[in-house]
Amino acid sequence: MDKCCLFRAFLICFFAIAFVTAGAEMTQELKAEEQTGEEVWAQKDSGEFTRDWLLCGVFPNPPHEEGQLYDHTPPCVGLDTDYLVEHGGESKIMPVAGMTHKRPDGTEAKWFEYKSPVDIVDLLSSFAGQPSTNVVAYAYASIESQMAGKAILALGSDDGVKVWLNGEVVHENLIGRAVSKDSDMIEVALKEGDNRLLVKVEQSDGDWEFAVRTVGKEEALAIKARQELKEKLIGFQNCELKPRGRWDYMFVPGNFPEIIWDKPDLVEKAMGNLPLKVRWFNADLEEVTKADKPGRYLAYVEGQNGSGMNIRRALTLYCRPENWLPWEDNIKSYVDYMPGSPIDREAWDERKETIASWAGAQFVDFLETEEQGAVLMSYLHEMKPLGRKPSSIDRPEVANSDIHLALKRKIMGIEGKYPALRMPQESSVPAPVLRKGTAQEAGVKPDAAEKMRAVCREWYEESKEPFVILVARHGVIVIHEVFDDVSEGTTEIYTPLEMASITKAMTGMMFAQFLDQGLIDLDDPVGKYLPDFPIEGEMAITLRHCFTHTTGLEGHFEWGGVHNPWLDNVILNGIDYLTPSNIHLYNGMGYDLAGKVMEVVSGKSILRLLHENFFQPLGVTKTTNDDLACCTVSCAEDIARMGQLLLNKGSYGDKVFFSPETFDKLLPKQLSKYYPDLDNSIEWGIGLVWMRDRDPDAGKEGVPEDKTLLSRNTVGHGAASSAILRADLDNDLVVVQVRDTAGVKYGEYLNKFMRAIGDSLIEE
């Protein structure tokens, strides 16, 4: 999992626990007050979301220290800074439309009226054309109350938020998150008449939204009940099956180990009594009742709760030869020295044997006590000489996914149900490919490469974060270079670096082949292909939901990601808290769910499918992925090939991956066309988004507000690593940068880099 995913997962878990704890306390208080009748509630009903606002922004919100991670430790500058001092400050402000405030750079921010068409206020569209990374904005509204008393302020935001009511700070939540209605519940005191509400919302990157309403105790209790249900279901989704004995992941021939839940209390809390049936299969997928020989064994586990929900899970165990006792072999595991660590190299070398002995003992323990140890041992048991260098998918987890998918299709009884997915077809008219050539052939000025090179040299010297760039026009490579410390030389031009969410674009291009061949339709419900999911009604999740972040799912790499054979069923077990069509919530789990559909239809595990049906035919050789939404490493040339494929609308060289008509289906569309409850401004594609880098001069005299550095028809995807994929459809231009992290002044140099590229183009 990439570092960003891990960090976000930690934040989500931390704040979920805090929210649930606070919610439970609030629920008890509300119930107690309901019995005693001691408190006066000003709010009596469920409360409508506030849609009429005065907005003002944007203001800068960088971390306190340049280069510091955007992690609110301490809170970022913008949340600590009162930008409203000219008119009384944050605690006294009573704004009117047209009132202005000076920004630190001397420009003015003006209050303006905004009426949101939906419950969630979209700040990104409200401040269109202004900077939208590491900024904050204000929203002001008046809440009218017929009497003085208590109310619950229910709030959701993307990202962190600070709230004043009648001049007092009543809430602050410093968190990077996607918006979800009613996620923060704050008890407040309303006065009779108008109550001044000021909300300050920060923006890291991506979507930028918030939603606010006041509710009474009955609705507060209902919200808490829904939250408690979600908590219970997520608790169950996080439960895993395991053998009862600690060492039984590697057992001896005979009876199979007993399979139990790792957290039975959470299972009972969410599902009640849940009897399980375990079926065992050997490596040939023959159902067996005993392990008669060493090797891989698969446990398929199924059950049904009291409401009829089906639970399906699977796991891998390894049966060892009875006379092999690996813990007695004194196995040594030699570990390479870790460059850049604080460990003394000479001391490491002196103790190499000691380290190897200790690491070997831990390795054996891993084989016996972890499912991944059983997966590895099964892979080792089945290995045969290849006579060649292993490919990037010749890995234990892929082999494990292959056999579990075969078992899944056998259990579902779908062998032969779907036509085979064809490989990319030959074309009689080759499309452009990346190649060397002249500046004239590329349609750029003679000094284009040097202008880009100069910016990138300065960029590296400023940040000291290595990166590789590749810029090509009409398929002709203008520049392909690495920027690193020459003396260190740790990054080479084909070094795979972290691509993070650019992975989503790759997954979209893989899915395009299914669309193009008519095997799957974008608006097909996943229940058409995966057991137990609804195929109609408001809870039916479609493939379009999966790719456009409208399932209601959250997070990345949850529940084992695509390596979990029955990830789809784990997702299904929480369907009661999902809200398909009603929310746009950036996540990776929809992509992994779509991957499970692609697996079932194609008969290939998803990582094998990507390798064999996409990467290999495209000539991509340095790309390895571990998920469908993140966790990919790649090099600039590989990513540029994918960008050129987009420019060619589905073809590369003599290979046709999908048609121009299918390419059009991948492009970002206004989601309210499909889901009326969403804001009209939200546009999303199938793994693709518009990448419109705003020109810093936009809005100045004679420069349009919406001017971008490349054309407005530029698609790609962003990345937590700050890697770049831009395919400028109007200028026939691919821009790629691969890197592991942003470093200091990233936004400033990104603009310089894009400007150098744009200024180098010869108009045609």
C-alpha cells in the first residue's frame, strides 16, 4: 500500500473511533434528557440543509513549515490565521455581499451570494478559476430559531473545518477526508432569532465541499442509530477467518484445522448467530474432506445471517510433509543492508550471520502463523523451473488470486458463461507511437527541450526530490530525462517510482476493452455478475458508480483489496450503509469492486489481466501494481505510452485496444445527468478527470478567468505522490513526470514546467 493510503487509512480509523465514541455519549445524553425533560430544545424537526450562503475566498493554507506533510500537525497556516480582521475578525464578522478582505499577496477576496442547488455545497465550482490546492474559504449563513435552546449542528466537510456560532468557536476538526453528510455532530445553544454561523473549510486537493444543517433530538438519535449500524457493519467487514490453532496455517496431512472468526464478539454484534459451513478444496480444485498429501488447500466458507444476507469468504492454508519440521532447520535469511538507514554499515556486516539467523527464525514463524505465509509456502511448493527470468506477475499473491478465482467461478457455476475477452486487435493503419525525432516533427520550438530542462534543473535543486520527465507531441519525444543528484545517481531513467492514484486511469483503460467488446456495459449492475448484489432498485450499484466514486464506499485497499477472493461479498455485507447515486466520495474501493466483475467475466485474476491484456501488448515493461486504485510503481516511458494511447483514442502502433467511440465513454461527464442529487459541477470519467492547470495570470487584465496552461481538453489523473499524467487532446501532447513525493514549492514549479511546455508549442 502506498504511504498516502496508509496515512489516510490511519486518519479515517482514528476519527471514526473518536466520532463513534462521541456519538455514543451523545446518544446516552439525549435519551436521558428525553426521559427527564430537563432541557429545552430549540430545534424540533429533522432540519433542512442550509443552501443559502455568503462565500469568501480563497486564502492560502500551506503547512507551517515548507515541505511539511499536509497532516495538520500543527494545524495548517490558513486554519490558524484570521483573514477577516478588516471587518471585525472571525468572531465578529457580519458580512454582506461585496465586502472585501485583503489576501497576503495584496489581492482582494470578495463576499458573494451563493445558493447551492443541492445539500452539499461545492466550493470547487464556487471558486472556479482560483487556486484550489492548500487553501481555505469562508461560508456565512444566518440560522433562524423561534426560541432559545439546544440543537445539534450536523456537519460534513472536505477537508478540515472550523465553525463559529454567534462568535464562539463550537467545533474544529483537522482531518483530510471526503465529505459525508452529518459526519460531525456538535451540540450547540441557539438564541431566539438570528444566529450567526461561520464555517471555514480547508482544501488539500481533489474535491472541496461541505454540508451543514441543524437538527433536533429525534433526528440526532436517528443519525446516531445509522452511524451505529455503520460502525457495527464495518466492524464485521474488518473481521477475518483463521484456523483456531496459532500454528495451523501450516498443518500436517489428516483432518483440516477448525476455521473461526478472529473477532467473534464483533461478528455477533453485527450479524447475530452466524453458523458457518466450510468446504475444502485441493490445488486441483477437487472438493475433499481430508488433506491426503502436502500442498495448497483452499477453504471456502459460507453462512447466512438472520436477515438472509449471504456471507462468503475464502482462505489459503498449506499442508506440510509430516516429517518436515522447519523450525528445527536453523534456517538463515540474509537481508540486504538498508541504505539511508541510521544503522552502522560496518556493524551490520560484522553481524550479518547473527541477523540472518534471527531473521530466518522469524521467517519460519511467519510461514506458520500468517495466511500470507501459507500463500508463500504454497507458491514455493508449486514452483517449477521456468528457464527464463520470471515476469512481474510471477508472484505468490497473483498465483493465489488465480486459483481462488478459478474456485469462485466453479462455485458460481459460470464456466463458459461469458465470451472470451479478445486481445488487442491488429490494425492496418498504425497509430502514432512514442519515438525519437526533431523539434520540427514534434511541432515545438527549437529551444523547447532546453527551456523545460532549465525549469526541471531548478525544480530539483529547490526540492532535492528526484524525478523523471517525458514530454512528447505527435508521438515525438521532446525530452526524456532524469533529474537527480549526479553524485548520488539513485534514480535512473527507467527507475519505477510511485504512481499512486494514476493507477485509476490504468484501470479505466483496461475496463475500456470490456466496454468495447460488449462484455460489460457501464450501467450494468454489479449484481449481474457478482452473487447476492441487488440488480435493481436504489441499492443497485452499477459499474458507472464504481468508477465515478458514487457508490458510497470509502478508503483505499480496504479488506485486503483485490487480493481478497471475496472482496465483493465483504463490500456487500455493508451495503445497508452505502448510498449509491446520492454522494460523490473519492475512494479506491469502487475500482476494486469493478475489478472483481472483470475477473469473473474474463476468468483471469485482475493483476494478470492487466499484465497480459494491457501492459504487454502496449509494450509496458517496468510497471507493477498491487491494486486498481493505488499501489503502482512505473517509469515515465510506460506512463507516456498510456498517455499516447489516450491521444490516439484507443490505439497504439498496430494494436487497437478500444475504439474512439469507447474512448468517448471514458471522458469526464457531468454526473448529475445520471444522478440528479449530485451537484451539476461534478464531472468524472472512467478513471479519467479533466486536468486543467490554471494559468497563474488568469483573471488579470486581458486574461480570461478560466485560462489554463495547457488546453482545457486535457485528461489524466492526479496522484498522492504528485506524479503527473496529462494527455492534451487538443495539442496532441503527452506530459509525464514520475516521482515519489512532491517536495517543497511543488505547485510553483509545476506551473513553471507547464508554462514552459505551453510556450514551446507551435500553433498548428
